[in-house]
Amino acid sequence: MPLVTTNQAVKDLFGIEGSESLRSKANSFLRNQVIPSSLIVSDGFSDDSMGKWGKKLLKSKAVDCLFNALVLDGFFNDTKFVKAIFEQAAVRAESVVLCEEILLKAQAVEAPALLSQVAREFITQLKDTSFNLRDIRLTCPFSAQRLPQMDMALQNIGVLYQLLRAQRLSLSYKDKVLLCWLEQDLSTAFELVEQIDSALLQSDILLANLAQQVRQEYKEGESFNTLLNSLPD
């Protein structure tokens, strides 16, 4: 496969209709190094001080890696979280649980065995720690490889957020915290986390991990605000 730009890769993978809405996300995955630099070829003169940048061309493995990143981003709409899925076993395990819950709801079934074949393959691959997300392309669980980011109604939202919004009146603690976290309402998410019984956290690993993430981000935000307030006017 010849070297391609991110724009061409997106077009080849998902069709021209989705190229505009997916292009910025594709470039984000280059910048945050979800796609390793070893799979990217720089072409042309680059000089940050002059505001000039050469083209970034992708090798075939980089295209596979980009495909996986964009498919996962269709669920979470969070490039940092997707990067963590690639690099942290605990986050990847957490994402498997979330993706399976989403697919069960989307296909209106109660058991994983009743999911469509492609959905089961996707979950199996994501669950398999020997399946290298940077080397092998995932089975896409979305019909005709049409990602949620390609539809106007779901742009910048993601499947998880959309499903949570649709069921807002009957959310569990986990769903409420997750929705607030996705909306970056960290203060409300933190308040909810502080209300959760410790026994419930011990019995639900996913909820415990989410609570830990919320607490960490909330404290980081509070520390940053304290720093800003301490600066002279």
C-alpha cells in the first residue's frame, strides 16, 4: 500500500462523505501519538518558527491504527481516552465493558451471545490483550463502516453520550457520573461520587475506576484554579 495523507486515509476507509467530520480527529491521533511516529513519514520542509509544516504520510500499519482509533472514538468521542485504551490494560478492560453495554442496548438484546456476529467479533478482539490495536484492524461494529461522527446529529457526541442522554431519567449512579464526566461537569460528577456507598464501589470495578478518574480530574482542576487565584492581577 502506498503512503497516504490522513485525509486520503479517512476517505479510503470511510468514504468521502465522512472525510470532513473525521479529518480533525485523524490529525489529533497523529499529534497525541496514538499512531506511532515509526509509522509516519515526514515529507517536505518543516519549521515551527516559520509556521511551515511538511506533509505527514501514513504507512499501511498507520492506516490500520487510525482505523481502530476512529472506531473507538465513535463510542467515546475522547481522543485522550482512546489513547489510554491503546496503552493501558485497565482502561482497555473498562472500555470493553462499556462497548458491550452500548452494543447490547443498541441492538436491543440482553445477552452478549445475541449480539450480531460483527459486534461479537469486535468485543472479542478488544477483550483479547494479545490483539495489538496498532498492528491489526478491528472488526467495525458500525453498519457499512458508517461511524457516528459522520452523522450531523451525532457529531462531537459519540454513541455512549447519545445513549446516556436518551435515558437520562432512569440512570444508575454509574450512568449519572459518566454523563456528567462526558459533559465535563466535574463538580456535579464529584458530588455524585462522594454520595456513592463504599460497598457499591467495591462491588463494581468499573464504577470504582470511574470514581477515581473523576476525583483525580476534579482535584487537578481545583489545584489549577487555586494557582490562578494566587496570581497577581
